[in-house]
Amino acid sequence: MRFSREARDATRRGTLRVAVIGCGYWGRNYVRVLRELPDVGLVTVCDPRADRLEMIALAFPGVAVEPQLEHLLEGASVDAAVICTPAVTHHEVARRCLEHRLHILIEKPLTTSTRDADDLIELADRLDRALMVGHTFMFNAAVQTMQQHVARPQFGDIYYMYARRTGLGPVRADVDALWDLAPHDLSIFQALVGAPPTRVRAVGACLLSDAREDVGFITLTYPGGIPGLIHVSWADPNKTREVVVVGSAQRIAFDDTAPVERVRIFDKGVTRVQEPASFGEFFQLRDGDIVSPLVHPSEPLKTQCAHFVECVLTGRRPLTDGRAGRGVVQTLEAIDESVRQDGAPVDTTAWSPAMDEHEADHVAAAAG
């Protein structure tokens, strides 16, 4: 990314002019966080619902409100936009913002199809605009601590990964539980391995209504044959936010609901013996300490927004850029296809939503 004229102007002004589009639960949080950043001047909040705009005007005096997106784009002097609209509208809203030469931070998922994701990535690259996805857990200090320790030689090789993300809702109207909850863990797994999975299998169930899946079990295979497992649910009364990575020398567990010790490192492992002395000595077990590294408290959403502002002002590529977001969307599309096929394996590197049903069945059969 180059250092844009808007960024130079913002540097001279001392503030980056940002609009928030969509002011539901997450939109309100973005408004609060952006107002706390020293390099940001929050210009306008846009939402078609009058009651939401009234609430914003009362909670945040001095912030302008606008019910129509077109009026915002044509009338306001804005450098960047944070998009918090329903997922099914992400592509349309982001494209209109990019066409007005705005830098974009968009809530996850980036889009609801890889085709739309590719379109936004191409347009952002052509117009030299930042395109960042709100995979907030990538800015969680505990997750970053886990990543750092997995990357160290002491951890060894990744054997497998699993995650649980459950609780009683909140149930969304625009996407199912897999698209709502799984992107968090898919983005974490993708960052740990360095690539999206090559194959997925998934099953889901509609327990709360017949409209969409509210529980799902996802099995993933990553490059090198690394397996992953994700369980998501809107119907489980026990709230869990857990990610575990098991390696050849250590096991690292992240629990976002824990009041203390959110990351724990188990310095234990099992190693395959290359040349065993006898038939019973194929594996060597090692026991060690359990350590909880210091995790400095921070608000992930605020860290994410500060990173977005830095990327716009300096031309730095976002940590969770459009291509990282595309990898998650590609995986979610393959998960959808596997659910439609009652858990059949889907090769993410070969299957495409552009295929007709015969082609998709052929690829799925070949993957099996």
C-alpha cells in the first residue's frame, strides 16, 4: 500500500475522519472505541433506523447521524468507514464505500461468498485503499500470547487443534451459528498454521427454529495433515470460548471466559522414538510444569481499531487484510456445502460455489 493523499491530509489535520455504518450492538461499541482514539475524528454514524440514531445522539453528543448511506458518501468529508451492517449486505455497502475512495474496516465475515470477497480485494488494491476485516480475536492479547508460544521451538510440531464456542445466543437473523461463531476460530487456526484448511467436513442442526443451523460440528484438515475440530452452538446453556493447540512438546490452552490464567502452557508431550530399543518403546512420554504466562490486559476491539488507523496513516498492510478474510469465507462456503451433503468431505482447494451440482458432487466424491 502507498501512503495515500487522504492519509497525508489526515496527518496534517491530526485526525482520521471515520464514519460508522450500522449502529447495532457492535456499531455502538465501535463508536465508543473510536471516540477514545487520539488520531480519530468520528464524523458520522449511519443507520436507517431512527431509534438507533436517536440513541447514538443521546449517548454520544456531538456525533452527527445520517439515515441514508448515499447522503453520507456524497455529502460528508470522510476518510474511512467501519461497516457493521448485516453480513449479507457487506459486499454492497463496502463496494459503495470503496468506490467513494474510503478505507474500509468491515466486521466479520468479510462477505458471504468468495466471489464477492475477490471483488472487494481487487477493487481495494486497484484504488489503493485499506481493506481490513474485524477478526477481533487476532487482536486479543491472550490469543497473541498463544501464537507466540506455538511459534517457538519449545512447542514442537502442531499435532492438532480444537475449539469450542457455545452459549445461549444471541441468535442472529442474517447468518446461522456456523457463520456467526466459527469465523473467530477459523481465523485463529488459519493464523497458527499459516494457511486455510484444504478439506472440511461439517454437520449442523436446526434446534431453535427451522430457518438456519444453530449448532455445528466442523472437522478440518490443514496443510501437512494437521487436523482441527470446531464446535459452535447458540443452544448450549454453558458459555465456552476455548481454543486448544496440542503439539509434540507442549499443549497450549486459551480460555477467554477465565477470570485469570486465560492462557496455560502444559510442558508435557509424547514423542515418537525413531529407533526403539524394544517393541514397547515406540513412544517417549515427558512430564513438566504447567505455566500461565503474563497477559497484559487490553481491549481487543480498541487494539484492532488502532491498528486500522495506523494502517491507513502509514500504508501498512493490515494483519487481518482482505486475503485473510477471504480464506475464512472460502472455508465457510465449503462448510456450508458439506452440511448440505450431510457431512461429506469437501476439498476447499477444488470446490467452488460457481460449480453446478454435478461438478460439486464429483469433487466431493473425489475428496472422499
